[in-house]
Amino acid sequence: MRTMQLWRAYLNDWWALSPAKTRAIGALAAMLVLAQIGQPFPEIAWLHHVPTFLLLAAAPPLLRRWPMSDGAVIAIALFFALHTLGGRWTYSNLPYDEWSKALTGTSLGELFGWRRNHYDRLVHFAFGLLGYGAVREVALRHLGQGRRLATATAFGFVVAVGALYEIFEWLLTFTVAPEVAEDYNGQQGDMWDAQKDMALALAGALVAATWARWRRGWPTR
């Protein structure tokens, strides 16, 4: 009986979602499933995809308890979609050069003189760009913060989570096989990889904050 009540409550949480939220979560779920078909790196894929699966499963009750706007949910779903795409190829092996060459005849690596795969840089930037607004909204709506404090909270969140993720990657090297850690971390020989990733996340948050401020209008004095 208790189990049935929990399932009904969970389904009610799903039905309570707006159409835009349902589409965003459903699209991300479909993408997560498709990413497992013919998975080229099954030994490392679970490290990337299990957190996304858990977030998808928890999303309806979390949004029922702490509502968020459609735009914030879509931004979070877009970030995890980028992460899911990267996770399929362990980031470092995402074949964007091949895709670019097939479409335009020139790879991005050749065009910009890149010597490494930069998809992970894009996702770190997207974390700040897409996460800033969602965190600021939570700070305003659920923490009762003023605009300035909510802005500081959003920046602090982006920087703190970026740093904690880099620490997690470092700790991972002590718990899994070296080749698995290398595939997951994707440093590609760059000793400053962690610092660059954190800087890009902060840059993404700065762009998002600047864009939001511009849309609201700059102070006239």
C-alpha cells in the first residue's frame, strides 16, 4: 500500500509539470537512452551518465517541492544534453572534427590550429552560461535573497561546483585504473586543464550575467 502511494505521488509530480518542462526532461531522457546505443566506451560511460539518470528520476518531485521557471529547467536540460553528448565519447574522443569535415570539408582543428579536443572546454563554459540564471532564480525565489546577494550566490555556486568537480576528478585517479581516470578526466596532456576549466565556467557566468543585465537595462546614473 505504501509503495503504491509513493508511485501515485511520483506520477502526480510528473503530471504537475508544465508542457515545456515535460518536453525538456523527456528530450534529455531520450538523448540519454540514445547515447547508450552502440556505446563506444562502455567501461567509462556509466561515470558520465549515471548522475544524469538520477537527476532525471528526481526532477519531478524536486520541481514540485522547489518550483523553477520553464526557462531555468530548459537551461539545465541543455547543459546536461551537452554533457550527455560528451559523455558518449568520453569528451576527448567526440568526433566534431569528422563531423565538421563531412559538412564543410574542413575540420575545426585544422581551421583553428587546435592540437587537442576542445569539447570539454565548451561544456565547462556552458555550465557557467546555463547554470548562472537557474541558480540565481533559486536564490531569489527559494532563499529569499535580494538581487545583489542572489547574483553573488550564483557566481559563488559556479566557481565552487567547478572547483569541487576538479577535486573529484583528482580523487578519481586514486580509486580507478589509470587509463579509466585519464579517459574520464580528459586532460589530454594539459597540466593547466583544471584551472582553464574553472576559468571558462566563470567566463560563462559572466556572459550570462552581462546578458541578463543588458536585457533589464543598464542604470542611467
